[in-house]
Amino acid sequence: MRHARAAQLRVTTAVTTVLILAAATACGGGGTSSSSAHGGKGSTVGIAMPTKTSLRWIVDGQAMVKQFGAKGYKTDLRYANNDIDTQVSQIHKMIAQGDKLLIISAIDGEALGEVLLEARDAGVKVIAYDRLILASNDVSYYASFDNFKVGQLQAEYIVDKLGLKNGKGPFNIELFAGSPDDNNTQYFYNGSMSILQKYIDKKQLVIGSGQKRITQVNTLRWDPGIAQARMKDILATSYGSQHVDAVLSPYDGITRGIIAALKADGYGTPAKPLPVITGQDAEAASVKLILSGEQSETVYKDNRKLARVAVQMGDAILTGGKPEINDTKQYDNGNKIVPAYLLPPVSVDKTNYKRELIDTGYLTPADLK
């Protein structure tokens, strides 16, 4: 059904869609002159972000604005409130007004194919930012983290905290995944299951709800309310007097929804402790929960560094250079392997949050008050 919706959007919004990184068809063999294709210093870069409801996208956007500005470029930063039509319209306007480079974090990775055609025809190159754009030949580059590793770090944390390598168990676990329209979801989940599956097979981990397939555990739009409702239903229908010992959660906002459902069910007391529960993005609200003992872990991805990668890619394209990449195998968008630069994620809990988050300036002590 999602594919049908995406296909419909591609048809109905073909006239109104455009995506990331404009510059240089000369870089891609588009036949325009190098000056018009590259844009050069002083060009405007369009930056399309999905939403402000997650702090990380605000950090990403502001970091790119600052870093592009330092290199002599103008920026056009827009947020789409997790609405596909809004994002398509914003990208269309960026192209129409002559933005020379577009950087896009897609709300729906399959909904932008026709827009990318428009970008290509306008001589605009596209860089997919953190979320891969699917089913298109017109994505030039991808800037992200090692998303498979993110899932592995979350799973390894659960394995270590439960003592599974030492043969302990059985423990009850519940699995959550991200949004089905975000390509990263499968990488996070597959990374986690590459670690957890053998313990499930050995019955050291038991999925109390029986819900394991990614289609069963997805969380549309990464919505904390959807995750909270699902956790509430699982507790009511699958557990009774049994205890949840671990929850694989892919993102801090989802984690907060899960914790709310658990606490409403009586978890969080000495008699009924909260399970080991993971997260991602090191959002201040969740780091506070880590310090209070409610959330166990988060995966930290320094978005300032990711912004730097995107800015370096963009600067190279706009000035006729060649962007640096370090992966040409993992990211097949259905039409092509998209060359990528991947950054390493870091697992964070009480033991290392100060070194990783405070000492690096990602968060301040005041953020955690």
C-alpha cells in the first residue's frame, strides 16, 4: 500500500518536485557549460530537511548553514513537517528560484523520482542526506553514517547487559523498527538482527509478542505515539505476569514512547524494573533518561561531522571537483549503487556520555538539567 501511495505521489507531483545538491551537470556529463553547471562560490544551496520534531534535524540544518556560509555560499534551509507534498513543493521552489545545489533528507525515499528528473533537467545534482533516495538514477551522492553498524551497536549493548555471551537467559525481548518509508530502517534492523538472531534461535531471547518481521515492528514516521500504543498493546496481550527484559528501539523518540507505556504498566520500580532499552540520536531528552536510569543506551551520530561531509561534497561539486567517498557497494537504491561517505556511530550510556557528548560540545551541561 505504501508503494501504491508513493507511486501515486510520483505521478501527481511530477510537476512540483525537486531534490538535493544543485551544481554541475558538467560533473555528470549533462552538456551545459562548466560555469553554469558548477555554480561556483556565492551560489545558493537548497537544504530540504524532513521535520523539526526531532532535534537532530535542527542541528543538521543549522550546521550546514553555518559551514556553507563559511565557504562563501548562501543557503535556503526548509523543513517539511514530515509532509511529503510539502517537501516536494519546497524542492520545486528551490529549483525554480535557481538554487545551484540541493541537499535532501527525504521523508519518503520512494516519492522523489520525478522530482529528481526535474533537478537533472535543470542541471542540479542531488546529494541524499542521511536517508537514501530510492528508485532514481539521478542521486549523485549519499552522505550518512554506517547504518548497519548502528543496529549492531544497539544489539551488542543488549547482549552485553543481559550476559547472553555467558549463556544467561531466557530473557523476554520486544523489537521495534523505524519508518517503512525510510531506507535506513532496514539497515538498522538488519544490523541488529545480525547480532540478536542467534540468541533468538538458542531461545536465550524470547519475543513475547511473537512480532519479529520488520513489517510487524515498523513505526510509521518514527512516531513516538505509535510506538507507545504498540508497546501498550503488547503488554496487555502478551505479557500478563511476565516481565519484559529488553527492548530493541531504533530511535530516542520511539524509546521515550515505549518507556511511557512501560511506566504506565507499572515498570520503573524496584519490584518491576525497566528493561534494557536502546535508542539513537543522543537527544537531550533521552540522555536525561539515561542519567536517570530509565533509558539504557543511545547511539550517538555527530551530525556536525555529517554536515561537514555534505558541505565538502557540495563544495567539490560546485567548484568542479570530485567529492570524497568511502563506500561504493552498500547503498543500492534500486536503480544504481549510490557512492557514499559513511561516518562511524558511537554507543553511549552513563559510562561515556560526558566524554562523547559534553566534552565534544555536542550537548552542554545545561542541556541536561
